[in-house]
Amino acid sequence: MSIRAILVDTAGTTTDLNFIQDVLFPYSKSAMAAFIDQHQDNVLVDYCISDIKDIALEPEASLERVVEILEQWIDEDRKITPLKTLQGMIWKQGYDNGEFTGHIYPDFIDFLPSIEGNIKRLYSFSSGSADAQKLLFSYSDNGDLTHHFNGHFDTRTGNKLDKQAYSNICNTISLTPRQILFVSDVVEELKAAESAGLMTCLMVRDGQPHHPDFQTITSFDELKVG
């Protein structure tokens, strides 16, 4: 059965992890307190604040305490939906203000036409919110790339280390697991995807070790989709 869709991880696969860790995370941490204070009456922000209190088991937490929790979660790189939602909203401000552009590896940009030429669908799956993924590709170093994508998945679909998340993606895009190729730089994610029946490929960048159990590439130039 031929591959009909490609699902890509972002950080470490399409995007330099250093951009996430050295630009986006510090920006969201530095802007968090002011953003929460200014937008606490926004329905989505208010929902996130309530969710954070529930997750932290601190129902009476003040806004200042909520910010402290969020800053700690950023430092710990926690994959928690309300954090990722708020980060996406803050990053939008940064992108809109021209404070940074989204890093995308050139080999991935060069790879995009080959997907369209082979009538493949393209999706991304990240711990960052779907909105944050759209921003990354919309405000990329090479302009708006969002028209190449058919959709984006985040933690609302499930944890990237859980088999069920990949089964949920299959059901959402109405393809069988063997029709989907998942490309990631994280072996544990590939194992979860394989357990759901997906085809997998390990992206190895910057001298990272190869893994004998997975097809491995060091650039999207090496990925054949025909």
C-alpha cells in the first residue's frame, strides 16, 4: 500500500531545536506575566488559567502564582495543553511585531514541491499548539508555507509518546496507518507511531546517533515519496 500522507514532527525535524529553546521559549517566558495581566478577560485565556489551576491542584492560585507555574513549566519544557495554547498566543504577538521569523530547515522547504508532485498530503504533529505550528510555517524565514499543509495536530490529539494519538490522527484524516509516513527525530515517538501501524522514518541531524531499528535520513533530500 502506497504512502498517501506524510506526518512531520517540527522541533528537530523541520525546525532547529535551538530556535525553539533559545528564541521562542525565552520570549514566551519574558512576556507571560504581562500577557496574562492584559488578556485575563479573554475567554480562551480565562479557560487556560482555570485549567492550569486544576492541573497544578491549586484552585485558589492568584494570577501571580499562575504565572509562576507557567514559567516553571516553560523551564521544564512541559507538554501541557494550556501552556502550549498561551505560548502560541504570545508567539503570535512576536511574529506580528517582526521580532523573529520561524526557522525552517532549507532541505524541508526544498522537499515541499515533491510532495505536491506526488499528490501526497502533508500534516505536522507537535507538542506546540496547532496555532503555534501555523505561525511557525506562516512566518517562516522563507515566507508563508502554510498552503503546503493539509492540517496540524497537537496535544489535543494525544501525547506524542502514546499509540492512541497516532490512531486518532489516522481516524481524523481517514487513512489507514500504513498509508501514513511519520518523520521525527525522537525514537520514542516513532515507536509509538509504529505501534499504531504507521510507517516511520528517523530524522538524524547535527551528528545525532542513528538507530538500527528505523529507516534513517539526515535530510529531507534523502526521503523518497514517489
